[in-house]
Amino acid sequence: MLKLPPDFIFSQASLQDFLTCPRRFYLRYVRHLVWPSAGGGEAFEWEWRLSLAQDFHHLAHQKALGLPDQLLEPLVQKRSAELFQWWRQLREFWQAEQEATLGGRRYPELTLTAPLGKIRLLAKYDLLIAHPDGQWSIIDWKTAQQRPSTRALHSLVQSRLYPYLLVRAGASLNAGKAVEPEQVSMVYWFANHPDNPETILYSQAQFQADEDFLLRLTEEILGRREADFEQTSDERACAYCPYRTYCERAFVPPSSYEVEENAELLELSLPQDWEQIGEIEY
Amino acid sequence: MPALNRQQLEVIQRPLGERCFLEGKAGCGKTTAAVERLLYLMQAGVPAHQILIYVPQRTVAQPYRQALSVPGVMAGGAVTILTLSGLARRTIETFWPLVVEQAAFGQADEWPVFLTLETAQYFMAKLVQPLLAQGYFASVNLHPNRLYSQILDNLNKAALVGFPHTEIGERLKEAWSGSPGQLSIYDDVQTCANLFRAFCLEHNLLDFSLQVEIFIRYLWPDPLVRQHIQSQYRHLIADNVEEDAPVSHDILRQWLPQFDSALLVYDHGGGYRVFLGADPSSAYSLKQACEVHFTFETSFVTNAALQRFEQSLLWAFGAPPPAPPPQTLHPPIQPLFERFYPQMLERVAEEVAQCIEEEGIPPSQIVILAPYLTDALRFTLADLLEKRQIPLRSHRPSRALREEAEIRCLLTFAALAYPEALPPNTLQEFDLIAALLQAIDGLDLARASLLARIVFRKTDGLPTLSSFEQIQADVQERITYRVGERYERLRRWLEDARSAEPEELEIFFVRLFDELLSQPGYGFYRKERCGELTANLVESARKFRQAFRESMNISMEERNREYLRMVNEGLIAAQYLRSWQAEDEEAVLISPAYTYLLSNRPVEVQFWLDIGSSGWYERLFQPLTQPYVLSRRWQKGQVWTADDEAQVAADNLRRITLGLVARCRQRIYLGYSEYSAAGYEQRGDLLRVLQDSLEMAVRRT
Ligand code: SF4
């Protein structure tokens, strides 16, 4: 059976890694292989985008904690025009949704975890809202330049894991009362497309399907032997994978259509830090 | 659930609303009880996100992390695990806008940059080097890198103990009783500390000391911040409080009344991190802030014979003699005494093999301890154990990347691609020989030397490489055409890099690795270790780049030069230890004794090497700092004397021997050679104490 570190907890990043490329999962989480990742101009572009995305999540957190806008604004303005633009969109969203999407008790940057079969699962939420009417919203900030299609968003592990874990572990935030699937919705909010968020409503049937999916997926991972973690056959996933040279895969730049359609999935093939936005430990 | 005794259960099941202080020596099940208390709280309905585990360093939290990751733990939020530095950094990041002006940072509209130890050392070096040229520290015989780190250390002490950094020099001077020449050194220390702090403030750079100070002085007292932190965490478990610094204790003291429950765990005989500000007596004063007290006395770790040995050790340290044991207990101490050091190491390797092969002790249950862990010792032991097919891992966090041959190879090529980066004549022929040996597959020393002798040129002291084609045909043949072809490709690659627009060093290293060294025919091909080392160097160069801000007005070329120079001087590029590396499973561990003690992990068998050495208990030579004088316990006006020094050594000896025994289950081997590795006779106090206590133990049985 697979040997993971004793304190390993499955997150959306590791599960998505496995789905994108089992080999990558193996190299990153089992072998812990650190590899010099591809250089070139794009590396700085990714790093810059990563740091802006981190800054934006950070700002949203600060705003949720009640830090005054006028203290935050000069720092944002100086940092970058793009970040400032996102910030303005966020402020507007905040203003407009104060009582609706954002109305209720707020839990910014909260982590929930639950056992499933032989493993534990973990999700770190950008913002969780317990609405006064008993409904729950999961808000996830996205800074990708392209807005992924609804289909691409629904296919993300995150879209299954986050609502699932809220139902499984939400009682701890709800005075011991279980959170029902029908009470949960997940909102992807796009800083570059603020008028076009994606809302996913949860249901009992979906909860059951997600549980089966997550159980099967994690059991499959645990049941594999080293040699069974095959490389993906879709070489586009290798484009920005840190192990591209290790796997001796050629650089196949994704076409602009693919970038548009799979922006989110492509982001998930970025270096580990990128995927860990919101899962950064101290 | 582990088997728990009545006392442990009592601690675990205490009602909410209480603050408990749990003390006892190592191995008595305190952490086990605290971990179970955590699980008990969660079972009792306490939301996990309201629980804070507070530890002096992250490794101490491993038992908690492990307990929380098992599937059996109920669903809910995540328990937070923090150190003082984590709490400070997290709070500064979140509430930075509240302090940027108040603390007089120079760039009011910029985010902070958190310095790593190496980038802090770099900026310190940058500020201090011009002063060295002016005669500062002239009378100190110390490598500049140690000089920089000791000044930083002083700043850290000031922050952790809680006194203004401007008092460092004065405090050191006041306690000094030696030659008056040293006093001006302390003035130099103060000047450099002030300069560094002013520079950090001007550019929003936060080294460890400034992080702690900003948190303590500005953020913790701020009502918004305090409210946020205190409402977030309602339950506290603080483990190994004796290894934490006084300001950490101050925070806990103020915070304790606000918690709905708290458990503080204190280890008797601890305080190993004194160099990092640990203050057991300040920690012990927290007992008064707790209404319920527990003391655990029975060891779960040591067997009866080792407990007996512990008593005779205590006697050797001045306690009354222990009562004779009810049955004959031979001390489980095995001397490995040899005349010379290499023989002693050979014996150690033999005994390790015997433990594993004949007694079935897993390698992970064996630890080899030494007062210092030198490269020579590590390599010799690794070699001796490898011959016996025994894996070895080491705890030695600060190893400069430059010490790795593969890294030196990358640096040599960087110096050839950017010849102006290093001072003239820095690069020598032997550097090129070593680099070629690493880089080109199938090259032996004789050919590498021959090739290097011919192609390595210097123009005005700056290195260049000439072409293989210019070499005489018979010599080409000796070197071989295959090697020649590989060399030529490498040379042209470097030539291209040299004539192209300069690029960030991290990109240069990745390209060199990617396009050349990891290709078939080159030395890094399909070698994971080479990949990892290159990745470490790339990461170090990246962190270095990220520490610079626009306000410093430094060009990329200049920054690259600085980086290469600093790595070359061994100042930066410490090995990057990733969290998982620290826990390499099934291997024998070799570690300096203090590092092992801090990891708090009992084992079946310990080997103590070099018990004749005084390095087990003597203070390191640190002419620019003094952890005891800069501690909170030190009285103003007191003078540090030889008696104080002797007392510290005696305390260290006691603490370390008893601490190690408490972390051993079965047996201790004592490695001693009449002559040390350097050929000196050794008769330190540890040897004496061990002899006395062993004699006593044998007499009493
Ligand atoms: S490079 Fe491609 S095949 Fe290799 S781990 Fe990455 S995604 Fe998988």
C-alpha cells in the first residue's frame, strides 16, 4: 500500500493533482521530489500572478476582519494597477452584497476537516457565511484572467470537496446542529469578471455522489503501488508542471482556446505554491 | 488511545474553565496527556478552530499534528498550531496597515518583506563590511559570517527578552570583567545593531527580531488586534513552555485569564534553547497564573535499570545517595573505550549493526549523539554504516549549500558566465577541475586536470575557457573526443550566456540544469539528488531576489553579483530543509545532542560519542554576545565571572545528561577515545561524572 507521511491530509490540491496526473501526485506527495522548475520569462509572469492572487486573498481577508478601507487602499494602489482594479471590484461587491450574499456571520480563512474511510480530508475556505435564515454560502475568490466555463468549474475537485466538507464538519460552527446539503451553496467570484459569478447549489443527492466519489478516489490512491502512478497522457498538463524536465516531457504550449476553456485546470498545473493559495501554513 | 494512568486521565478530563499547569521530567507522559486532552476537548464539543496549540518551535507540535491527522478524529474545524514567531508574522501580515506608520517604517504605502536568516545576514554584512574596513572589530578573531550572525543574535535576544535593542552594548559592557579592549567591541556591536535596525525600518524589512518587537510593542496591545486574536482562540495547550522566551511568557500571562481552558506543560530540566532565548524560570512563573497544578513523576520511557542509573547520576551531581535497589540491576551502560578516535567510530558502527541484526531494534530507534556534528564525522559514520547496509540520517540544519560539490559546480559555471561577478582571481583551476568532474559524464580526475590546465585562462584575473578545438590532436585524443564534444557544448553554452543579456541567476541555474547538465552525457542526468540540490540553490537565489525592494535602487546585475559573492563567502545559501526531510523514517539518526533533545523523541538505544570532550557542556565561543547576560534574570550591575562560567558549564552538563537518559528506553553506549579526532587527550567532566555514577551504581548493587 502507498506510504504517505503520517500526518498527511488530503486537500483539493492533492486530489486535483492526482486527477490531472497520478505521477505528479506521486512525485509531490509520496516522493517529495523537489525539482528545479522550468525557467524562462513565463516563470516570472507566474510568480507575479501568484503573488497578486495571494495579495488579493489577503486583502479580502483583511476586509472581512474589518480593517478600514482607507488604510488598505494606499498599499493596494502602490502595488499594482491590476490589484487595485480587483480591489475596487471587491469593494463594490462587498457594498452591494452586504446584506445578501455576505449577510450573516462571517468566517474568513477557515479550515474544516473530516475523516473519510481511512483518510482525512481538509478544505480551507476563503470565506464562509452563516446566513440568519440557516443557509450557508461558501465564497471562493478567483483571480484567473479568463473565467472558466460552468462545466470546467463543476468538474473541479474543489466544487465537490468544499460543500461536502461543510456538510460533514459544519456542525462545529452551528452549535452542534448538522448543516444540511440543501442549506449550502458555493459561489465562485471572479475579480476579473465580477458580474459573472458562478453559484453551485448543493443537494442531498450531490452530497451522496461526492462522498462516493471522494471515497473511491482516495481508496484508489491508497491502493496503488509506486509503479502504478502513471504519467498523464495529456501532455498539455505538463506545460507548467514543475516536473516537466524530470519526466522528459516537451513543452507543449496550451492553445488560447484551451486556456480559455480550462483556465482553472491550467492554474492547477502551476507550481505548488500557486495551488496552495489559501492553504499556506505558518 | 494509548494506555493512560490515573493521573493522566485526571488531567485529560479536567472541566472547562480551568487553567492547569502540568510539570514533570521528560518521559512521564505529559505530552501524551496533553494530546489526549486536545482530543477530549474536541469530543466534548469544543470547536477545533477555537483551540490553539502553542509551542516554542514547530517540531515540538509533531505529536499533536499526528494525532489530528488520524481518521478517527471527529469532523470539525482545524486546530491552530503556532509559535511566537508564527503568531507575530501572521498578525503583522494581517494588521500591517495599523503599524506601518506607527512603527515609523520608511515606505508607508508598501507591504513588508519578511527576511530569512540568510537575507538578514546578507543585509547585515552589507552594512558592516564598510565598517570592518574602517577598523571596527579589529581585535576580534572571528570569521565575518559569525560576526554578522552574533550581532543578529543580540537583536533577537533584545526582542525575545523584551529590552530595547539600543541597550545591547551597555548591558554587555556592564557585565564584562575581562580586558578593557573588549568594551569598544561592544560599542561596535551596538553601532551595527542600530544601523541594521534603521536600514530595516527604512525599507520595510522585517528580520526575526523586528517581527517580534513589532508584534509585542504595537500589535498585541492594540484593542482591535487583541480582540481578534482572543476571540479566535478560546482554549490553549502550550507545550514545552520552558523552551520559550520571556516575551512569549508575558503574552501567555496576559492572555491566560481570557481562555475558557488552558493547559501549560513544563518540562523539568529543560531550557535547552537558551541560545534562542529559552527561560525556564520565567516559564515556571506561569504556574502562579494557573489555579490547578499537576506533577508527573513516573517515567514511561526509561526501564528500571536506567532509572537507577539516573539516580546515581543525580548523586554525582550532588544529590544524596540513592537507597540500594531491591534487586540487582546492572546499569544498561556499555562503554566503547578505544585508544584512537577512528577505532571508536568503528566500534560504534559494529555495535549499531549488532543492535539491528541480532536484537531486531529498528534503525529509527537508534540515535548517535555527539557534542558537535562535523562533516568529517557525518561522512565517516555514513560510510561505516553504509558498508553494513544501515541507513543514516542527520540533523544538521545549517549546512551551507556551497559545501555540496554539485552546487560548487553550478557556481563555478555562473562565475564563468559572469566573470565580473566575483573579484579577480577568485576562481582557480582546481575549481574548474572539480566542476568538470561533476558536469561531464565519463570524465576522470586525470583527464579533467589535463583539460582544465589547457583551457582555463585568465584575462586581467577574469576567467575564460578556450576551445577544445585549439588543443593539440594527441592531447585531444588522450582527453577523448567524446569528452571533448561534451566540454565544447558546455563551453559554447556558457559563452552564449556570457554574451546574452544578463538574466536572473535563478533562471540561469534552471537553464543550465535543464538545457545541459541534466541531459544525457552530463553528470546530473537522471540524478535526483542533483535536481534537488539545484532546486535548493534556485530557491535560495529566488528568496534573495525577493528581499530587495525598489527603494534600494539595486540593479539585477548588481544583485546577481552580490549573490554569487555572498554564496562564495559561505554567508548565504543555507541548506533548505523541507519539513518532510526532517522525518526520514527508517534510518539511524546522528545529531548534535542539543538538537536531539529538542526533538523530544525517545529511542531504545543511544550512542554518546566523544564523552571525553568538553563540548558537551561548555558554552560556544561567542565574543559578541552573551545569552546569560542578555537574559531577563541577569541583574543590572552584576559582573560575569569565571565562577558564573563554571556554574553554567555544570548546569549544562547536568541538564544534558539527565535529559538524554530520560529519553532512552533500553541502553546507552558510551564512545570514548583517549585521543580526540584532532589528536588531543580528552578528560572532560562528562567522563568524570559518568565514571563516578557508574562506580556508585555498581557499588550499590
Ligand atoms: S510533467 Fe507531466 S507527466 Fe510529469 S508529473 Fe508533470 S504532469 Fe505528470
